[in-house]
Amino acid sequence: MDSQNPPRQCLMVIFGASGDLTKRKLIPALFDLYARGQLPEKFAILGVSRTAFTDNEYRQKVHEFSPQTYADKEQWKSFADHLHYHAGDSTKLEAFAGIKQHISQVAEAHGTGENVVYYLSMAPQFFEPTILNIGASEMVTEGRRYCSINREKPPWQRIVVEKPFGSDPASAAHLNDVLASVFDEEEIYRIDHYLGKELVQNLMVLRFANTIFEPIWNRSYLDHVQITASETVGVESRGAYYDGPTGGAMRDMVQSHLLQVLAVMAMEPPVSLDAEDVRTEKIKIFKAMRVPSYDEVPELAVRGQYGAGQLGDQAIESYRETQGVNPQSQTDTYTAMRMFVDTWRWGGVPFYLRSGKAMTKKSTQIVLYFKPTPHVLFRQLAHQHKANQIVINVQPDEGIRIRFEGKVPGHGMHVKDVEMEFDYEQQWNAKPPDGYATLLYDCIRGDQTLFKHRDEIECAWKAVQPVLDYWKANPQEDLPNYAAGTWGPEAADSLLAQDNRYWHNPE
Ligand code: BG6
């Protein structure tokens, strides 16, 4: 995490340039960086996808997708000069002569040299052929040709790989092998936009830049931890994808984003903030995640699927009625799971994870519940005591709240829970930057801290695979089992109730 390391000139080649993610997230994030002056002066983007567009048509498409993002006309105009387009099918080796030539032209025109970020922003079935074609076309020199001329700053080529990264441990390992056949691990950036969220990064600061939190951040003081990522949206236009082999809340959210959040929350202090040291600690947590046995699954995981419902005055159709979704679908649009991290620090502390679509509120929260005091002094009030809590609002209303007991003013000794709050926007008078902007900036600077190592991904799949296997073999008859606009199926409440606990629903 080297904030001193400025970005060097480079070209970003985005495969999947006409796709939704590129228009919704990547180009806006690059525009944001550009407007803040955080992109290198010599920088260009070459979008590649199959549809035929001229540069100007592509720029127009990007602009039309979200005109409010590019409302500053001058900024847009000068940014758009850096935006180019190439029509080609990256799964076909023949297309690469043209792609390569276009890369050289754009690099020449903008003076970006041989530094290139290849960004795979496409459907996962296209990852492998595209990676292999990049390799076969000799588009990865990784500075080898230049090392003896300038050892300090050889040119580099990096690759950013989006999720879904595989659909089970074997396919993830295979994709890792394919990447390794073309790129060194130091040049592979497996992106998870949750790691770019300010409050997730702030977890490390909270824990390791303060004295007051770390001593109580363990099994001696914590009763359990909850991590929730709830969304109000259903699957909308992504029905066919979401109902496919890489969809479902377990794969789409828990295996990827939530386990990453858990790892940052649970890791030991790294020896330095270098990417390697930070990732080494995270990997240890992934390796310590207890892999459940097949037979344990019904006891520790709950799946849900939304039926028709109401969110405010908006009616939401049932998941099974969504276009592209099998009317008998067994896909989980909601998942809750109890997990353990078998380390000295976390032995016996349950981590409850849940994520769902079409729920009451959009929120990502980490809640740490502390153990009760011995209640020697306030014994008679013990039943009214609420557990001390640290609530980390990852989004929205980014901030941290600490809940503890206080004395009610006046005569007598009455106790009630009170809160202390750090509100990100109020404190910094600014909105947190988008996670993608943070991550793209880091990638251009060559900082892998907030990107996933291959071991993290493979361990994350192993931790959830028994649940996926069990669910596949045992269809659930009561789906859909929660109405859109609610907090999920009753079975998820029972999962905690059987442990004498309850979910903290974001207010
Ligand atoms: C994506 C998932 O990775 O994250 C989506 O594929 C989900 O299904 C999205 O909606 C949520 O991201 P955020 O940043 O809005 O919480």
C-alpha cells in the first residue's frame, strides 16, 4: 500500500467494452480519476468488443449511458480524447493481429509506451480464450526485453480479472493456472470491488492504527460477528446470468465479497503495509476458514428465494417470473451461513454472514457483538442489558457506531444503551470515492494490496462448496420462501435463534 508510488504512463485495454460493467462502473471510475488529476498524463483507453463502432460512436454510447456522470462538458471532451475503440472478437486468435496493431497506434499517439493493463470485463466463459490469445500474440513482455537497459522502470503488462472467478474450487484453480501460463502472479489483479470500499479499507486503520480496539478484537471479548449485505433490487435484467452456473447469492456475494470482508475483519496485523505482507495475513484467514462437512450443511446454511412483494410503493415480481429465470428455479437469491475461523484468535466465535436481493434495505454492515459483563453490579438490570456493539456501516451512511450502556440522567441508577458515532461524510465533508476508482488507481500504480491472491480465491470456494453441493442435491420445496421487500426467510432467523442470537437489521 504505497501511497508515494505515482501512476506511470499506460494504456488500458478493456475487453468487453460495450458491456454493462464497463459503461456503468469502469469508464465512470476512470473519468472520476481523470477529473481528480489522478491518472498519468500519458494515458489512454482502448475498448475492445465485437460490435462495430467508430471511436466517436463509442464515446457517444458511453456518454449516453450516464450523461449526469459526464456533466462537465470540458472535462468530458478532454477525457473522451483518450478513449478509443476497436471492434474485434477476443476469443478468436485471428482478431489479435488487428488488436495488437491498434494498441501500438494508440500507445504511440498518447506516448504510453509498453505499459498496458488488460481488463477482462466480459462474461466468464470468455476469460480463458482471451487470456490465452493475449499470451499467444506475445502481448506480455513484462519488461524482460528492457530489464538490462533500465532496471528501475521496465515496462509492465498487467491483467485485471473480474468476478465470477470460477464457479467451484476446480474451475477457479484452472483459471488461475491459465492466468499463470501467461502472467506472473505480481501482474495478476483479481478484482473485488468490496475491497475498494472506504469502510473496508478503514477496518485495517481502525484495528491497527488504534490501541483501543485491537486488544478486544478476539474470542475473549467477542460473542459473535455478523456481516450483512442486503440489497433492495431484485435481479432485474440479469435473470439469465443470475440463474446460471455462477449466479445465486452464495456465489455472487458470499463466496466473493463477504468472505473478503470477513478476512480483512479477522486477519492478524501484517508486518508491514506491503501488498505481500497484507495478503499473507489474509491468506491465513482463508486457510483457517472451517470447511463444513456435507452433513452439517442444513445446520449451518439457509437458502432463500424471493417471491412477489412490495418495496415502498413499488411492486416487485417474484424471482421465478423474471425474464431468463427458470420458473422452477432453485437459485438462492438469499443466503445465510454460520462460519468459523479456526485460529487462536477466533476459536469458537461464530461469524454469521447473509446476503440477499429484494430485501427491505440496501446496506452492508459488520456488527461485532461483545460478551456480557459478569453483571455483578447491575445484576437486577441484567435482563435489560444490551450487548456492547461496534457497528461498521460499509454502505450507505458510511461510518462506525459504538453502542454501550450509560446511566439515565436523574436519581437512581437506571441504565440504557447509548451510541457514539463517526459519520464519514460529516467528518470528512466528502462522499467516499467509488470502490472501482480506488482499485483502478491502485492497479495502475502497481499496488496489489486490495486485490485477491490465487490462494484466497481457491480457499474461499472450498469453504462454501459443500453447501453448494448439498443444495444442488437436495432441492428445497418451499421456495420462494420470502416476500420481496422483507428481511429474508424465517429459517434465517431460526439459524441464529438456535444459538440464542438474533440478526441486527440495519435501521
Ligand atoms: C456484484 C454482484 O458483484 O455486486 C451484484 O454481482 C451485486 O449482484 C453487486 O448487486 C453489489 O455491489 P454493491 O457495491 O452495490 O454493494
